[in-house]
Amino acid sequence: MAASIGALLLVLEEEDQVAPSVENGATDAEVVAILEAMNGESSEMPINDIDRLVPMKEMPTKPELPEKEEPKPAPIQPEPAWRLFAAHWAESAKPMLAIVIDDLGLAEEASYTLAKMDGPYTLAYLPYADNLPEQTRLVRAAGHELMVHMPMQPRSQDADPGTNALLTGLAPEEFTRRLEWNLQRFNGYVGINNHMGSALTEDAGAMVRVMVRLRHDGRLFLDSLTSPKSIGVRAAKATGVPYIARDIFLDNVREEGPILEQLAKAERIAELRGYAVAIGHPYEVTLETLAKWEKSADGTKVTLVPISQLVAREEAARHASLTENREAGYEH
């Protein structure tokens, strides 16, 4: 209290030092007179002196009308990366199938092979591979879609997710550094899917941090579902990141027959639900089987599409459902 009173007294003392005094000269008296007149009090101030103290603007002969402002166009919202870098979306009444090839980049021959295939395939490159700008440029020019195959911590201690993998227990600064490093290894990709990650995708805090970063650039998330307890989709939904999840793996058995059976299973899922997501790997037998399957694809009941097209389909469906619920008054 004493300090507050002392500060107040100091302020009052400073005000006394700078307050104008009427007795100090004609100018102060004139100012006081103008202020008194403004307050409705009489003043002996000559009217012709007011302009000297308070210059008046010359009144125009006609009142000036404010200039009519042209309406400003609405700011153009930049396209999110998952749309900006999307491969061509084929219009078709058939159910849609997206085939994702994981683990690309380490064996460059696979990129050259895929560049000769029709697709479009969605190609997920390991960020610690070499020569990524050239490999990704080649396959993107061929009409395929790109993703970062983000290395994440697995449950098995024997499995190595690779350089700069996202691990539980990392300091926040190191987690961010690794995430940024992985996301900047090449350009033109629509989003990420997890490489391994059966442990990290169960960690809500870590996955939310990943999603917040994806949202910043407008990327999508494909959950490879290496763990049935993954909270990747829930983290994406909570942070507003477009998402989708894998349905089947194509080549757990590296033989043509089983791979064709898995493709047929993916087609059936697509027929029943309208779409399906299958993940394969750049094994020689997988790519050879897909090349054969391509030749008969026109006769199948599905259309091969990039992952972004399925995400767009699901985003539109979710938006429509939300709008319908709002109109029906179901949202709380």
C-alpha cells in the first residue's frame, strides 16, 4: 500500500511540474480560454485569434463524399499439399482400389520398373534412402503419387526402423528434428504412412505431434495398421488431418498365387464398400504380378486410383454426414 501511495504521489508531483500556468504568459491564457469556450464557459478570446492557435480547414463548397471502395476479392486459399501434389483422379462408376508400394528408395531398380507401369500407384519412399529427388521425380512424371514412408518405432527390439526414426521417449526437440528431417528429404508428396511403428502408433502424444505437423502443410495420413491398437486415425481425426487406413497387405507371402488372391480380396472389399486400400512392397515377384494384373485390370470390377482420390471421397462423405447431422439437429 505504501509503495502504491508513493507511486501515486510521484505521478501527481510530475503532473504539477508540467501543468501550464495561466500566469506564465499570453499563450497559456489563450489555451485556457479556448478550453473554457469548448466547455461552454465565456471567454474574452478574440475570435480572430482562434485560427492562429487551432488552425481550421477551409470548408469545401460542397460536402465531400467518401470514395466508393471497390469490393476486395476474397483471399485465395492455397491448395493443401495432399491435393496440390495428387496424381490424376480418374472418373469412373466402378469401385476404387488404391495400391500402395512401401519401402521404396533403397533399391532404385524398383523405381525404374514402376516408372514403366501404368498405375497410378501410390509410392511410399523411405526418407533415409539415397538419390530420392531423382527417383521420386521419375515416378511422379510417370503419373504415380508420392508419400513419405515415415520410420517409426516397432515393438520388436530386433526390428530396425532406420535412420532418424520417430521413437517414444525422445526429447521433444529431438523428436521434432527427426520429423522435420524425414519430411524434407524430397518434394511433391501428398502425405505419409508409417514404416513399422507398431509401438509409436499406439502412443497418443507422439501421434498427435505428428498430425499437428502434417496439418501445417496440408498432408494426409495413411495408417498402415502395423498394430491393431494404433490410434493414428483417431489422432488424425482429432487434429483435422485427412486420413484413411490400410485394408490388406498383398505380399506377406511372396508368391504370385497368394498375391493374386490378395488382389482379388481387395477387389471384393472395394465392391462391397466402394473402395479398398492394399499395401505391397517392391519385391520382384510383387511388381511382376502387378504388371500381369494391370493387363487384365480393364476387365475387373474396380478402378485403380491414387490414395488421394480415396481420401477425397471419404472427406466428402464425412462432410456430408456432418452437414446432415447438423441439419437434423443431432450435433451436440
